[in-house]
Amino acid sequence: MEITPSTPAEKMTIAGNIYEAGNSLEFKTGDWRSQKPVYISEKCKQCGLCFPVCPDDAIPVNKEQKREDFNYDYCKGCGVCAKVCPFGAITME
């Protein structure tokens, strides 16, 4: 059904209902990025400060609890990880 300005309210879908929780893993938001974080593994001390602050879970951690390179499918380029890294292992380009 096409909704137009004259469509009666009772014929429209209910707006504002949320049927399930949002999950950034379901939506690849990497194309929103205007800046890209670059991981410099030689500088990384594996302190673990970067991945908990990533709002999009774009910093994978392996089974040995070591961080890996960014998952750019989900990274929006906010730069929070670069700001929190005390070793300069993340730069924004």
C-alpha cells in the first residue's frame, strides 16, 4: 500500500515501535567514515584500552586476547580509539 498525505491514520503502519534491539553487527556502517584509523602493530603494547571504547565493535580481539587490525566494514571513523591509545599505535587518516 502506498502512503499519501490523504491516507487515513488507521491504514498506516504503527510508527515508533521497536521490535528488536539494535545491533551494529547487523549493519555495515563503514561507508559512513570520513576518517580511517590505521593500526600500527609495532607500536601496540596490547594494553586493551582501545577495543572496549569502540562504539561499533570494529576492533576484533582474538582467542589469545590480542587485538587485531580494524574491521572496516563497521568502523565509522569516530577516532575514539586513537584518542585513548597511549602509545600512538592508532592514527587517523
